Amino acid sequence: MPSDRICFDPLAPGRTLFLSDLHLGALGSRSDLVLDFLQRHPARTYVMVGDILDLWQPLLPHWTPADQAVIDHLNHRRRSGARLVYIRGNHDPDPNSAPPHARIDATPVRSYIHRAGDGRRYLVVHGDEADSRMIRTHLMTRLGSRIDHALRRLDQRLRRFGRNHDASRSTVEWLIMAANAAAYAGRAHERRMVAMARVAGVDGVICGHFHIAGLHDRFGLTYANSGDWVDSMTALEECGDGVLRLLGGRRTVLERAAQPVGVALS
């Protein structure tokens, strides 16, 4: 289960934080929670594992002060000496087409090799490589964004007529989560990602994309998925000791966000 146990020294040189699927600019993004999490979990290296931006709504722009604050925080951390690695996901726009204010101060790459503190190496990719060619097309990506946008807009309107505790999911959110879980029910995507790592000659794979956080080695190599910031609210951490840990979780992150940032994490 995800945990908010953190490194003894959060700014130790070996501490790396992996986050994916922030979807900043989309209605479903919880950039307020992303910012709170980043403020509570400083690191020396930030690996952004794709789908950081989701700007496919030129006629319906949705860019909030919280979205901007996340970008500003990451760029500030880089100017303060932290390292930023930005893996481009299927929703991330071409770097040259993103608005200047929304750009992360790092050159996007398609893959990255993370060397852990114990010498093990991990292939870090977004994860859309495991999808079929049809699903991976630009058209399908944009269509998916528009469908999600419409459902989130409907959800906003339905919430006006009912009450939802912030930690609970609305009916629309449950439907989106259930559809996503059904699409990946067989976990074939995990096997394909592990197979990619095996071909690359490394010890495991770290990815995002599927909006299903995970950490296991049941297919012979390590499979780690940092989750998302639309539903699961999770991230991965490696403290320089070689141990990967899942952090956060929807309820935990929401409860922490209600406390002052200075409150120590247990």
C-alpha cells in the first residue's frame, strides 16, 4: 500500500521522486494536491514520467493558478540545484507548441535509465508504448481527452445537486476508474513493460500512463507504476538506497493537504 514514509534526509543527494500523469490543464487534474505533495516531499531529482501537461482544449482552455504554481515550483527547484528529467507522454504537447508559461525547464526525452543507489538500473518510460498502434494515434489521444473533459464537466454539474466528501469518488469518477481498470484487467500491459525492460538489459521498468499505481516483481523483473494525479494521487520514491517506495494514496494525500505544510510526515 502507498505510504507517506519519507527519507530521513529528504534532500539527500540520492533521493529521486517519480511522478506521472499530472494532466495539468485538464478538468480532472488535482494540481492543488500535486503542489501540496511536492512542497511536503522535496527531492534532489524529479523524474516526470509523462502526461504532465494536457492542453488539448484550445476552445475550452482550463489553466488554473494551481496548474501554474506546479510548473513554477518545479522550475524553482531546478534553479535551486535540483535535477529535472522530463519524459514526454502521449498527452504532452510538442515542447515548441506549449505556452511559454507552462513549460518545464527540462528537455523532454522518450526514455531514461535510472541508476538506483544499490546499482540496479531501471528503464523509465511513460508507458503508452504498451498500447496498440490504434490507441497510440494522435487522434485517439485527443479524442480521449475530449471525452474525459465532457465527463468531468458533467460531473461538476451533478455535484451541485449532491454532496460528496472530498475523499470519496463521485458516480462519474467511479465510472471512469472502472472503465480504466477494465481496460487493463488482464495486466498484459505490465508484462509488456517488463518485456521492454528485459530487452533493454536492465533490472526493471518505471512507468505511468495506465493510472494504476503498482510495485511488484511477479514477472521476474521490477514493475513500478507511479500512478496518477487524477484518481490515485500517488508517486514513487527512491532514497538512494535502491528501495522503491509508493507514496501517497488518495485518502492520505487529501488528509495531509488539510494540514499545514510544516506538519511532519509519519
